[in-house]
Amino acid sequence: MSGLPDHLDIHLIRILYLLLSEKNVSRVALKLNQPQPSISASLRKLRELTGDPLLVRGARGMVPTQHGESLLLPAKRILDETEKLFSHKAAFSPQHEARTFHIAAPDYLDSQFLPNIVAALRRESPKSRAVIHGMGAQSDYLKLLSDGELDIVIANWDEPPEHLHMSKLFEDEIACIMRADCAYALRTGAHQMTVEDYLALPHVAPSQMLPGYSGVIESFLAKQNLCRNVVAESAYFGLIPYMLTRTDLVLTTGRQFMRFYEKNLPLKIFNVPIPFPTMQFYQLWHERVHHAPEHKWLRELISATARALSK
């Protein structure tokens, strides 16, 4: 913008505001703890920049010109906005403020975990909204986090991206589950499943969630030079337990997820004869929201909900 100086000094705007408010060079000098000649020099500079005297002699001291009066409110607005830029972030008040939180999570989490997060959010921040996003191979979660379209990703990837912040939520032991009256379950009963049995059984697996990422189960088996008999895949993990009730399929996943379905469907959990590592679940977030008070609050709420699972 032509007419504006290259460097507009905020301190000069503060002097302008005080001169127009106090209408006295000496009082402004006292307020700012500066020598009077320095304030007089600033007034000369302001007159030069605005092309107006700003302050002129009146019957009882100095008075602002008409143009000077018109600059009082804009100067105050600039000073107020500048103060906001460098003021400390206020703490988030969940009971009174409204935010929309975007959380992406796989649906093979503990069946109570995501509902408990939403329930806690409704209880603690009733004016806020929770948006739960699914996780599919087409979504670029790293970009969605960096662009601010997602606030949190809950995951159990083997190697989470190093540039993201992470906090652990809970662990889940790997087991397998099948229809309680399928031929294998009836034949095996309380006997221990063998490795050969496990690999030969007809397995159902979740569809690939990330490009090039085959999942915890397949990755571990590949490292052991083992391969299981996957005969079905499903992008809808929450429907797989119901598939088990009508087939001879076997699902391998976290034990916490399976407990709910063993209790409510005619299914039976078996120990897996392969030493899979426990599934490690954690929340991931981007640096852009790392210091935001409302996001710190959300992450603690998720962590507290995870801690409650083990009680």
C-alpha cells in the first residue's frame, strides 16, 4: 500500500493513542517513562506520517484535531489486537465452550472405547461436537492431521510416523474367535490349538487400512515365514463377528474387542498358539495442535477413557 511507511512501529501507535487520550506531551512522557523531548519527536513524526497536526492549542491546553479524533478508536483497536497476538492462551473451559473435535479410529477397538469417549465428551463439554471418522486405505491421515481436518488418530500401526506426537492408550492381547458350535470348536473343545491348525483354519481379516500396510497379524506372520489361510476380507470390521455366527470363519484380533461378542453372540475365544506381540494402541496428533488448550484437554479425556478400560 503506497503511503504507508515500510516499518510501522507499534510503540509509535501507542504514543499516538496516549497523546490523543491525554492531550499532554508531559503526561505521556511520564506514563511511558521516557524523556519529554523523545515524545515531542514522536509527535513530529506522527504529524509527518498523517499530514495533520493531530494536537493543537485550545483554550485550556492541547486538543485533538478532527482528524486526530478520528484516529483514536483505530489506534486502540490496533493496540488491542496486537496484545491478543502475544497474550497467553486461555485455558479451555469445557463446560462452557463449544468446539468440534475430529477423531479417526479403526472400528476394531474395544467395543466400549469409542462410545465411552463420546459419552465422556458429552458429559464434560456438552456444547461441543464429536465427529468420529472411519479409517480406510484411501485416506491420507498424515495430511488430514497437518491440514487440521483431523485432531486425533487412534491407531496401532507397527511404526507410527516419527514427526507426529504420540501417547500410549492401552494394550490388547491377541487371540482368535469363532462360532462356538463350528466343527473345529466342537472337536477341539478345551484342547490347545496347534500352530498347524491355526494356519490351516479359514480366516477372515480386515481389509488393508493403509497403502502398503498389511496389519499387525500379517506383518508378524511374514517375519516368521508363516502364512495363514485368509479366505475372506471385510472393510466393515464391526460386521465380522456376525459373519462368524453363520460360517466356519476365524477372526484374530484383540481380546478386549472379542469379549463383548463372546458374551452377546454364540462365539468362543481361543488362545492363539503363535506368540503374537500385544496390540499397542495410541493416539497421534500433529505439532499444529500440540499446545492448543482444547486439544490438550481432548487428549487427556481420551487417555482417561483408555485407563478406565482396564479397571
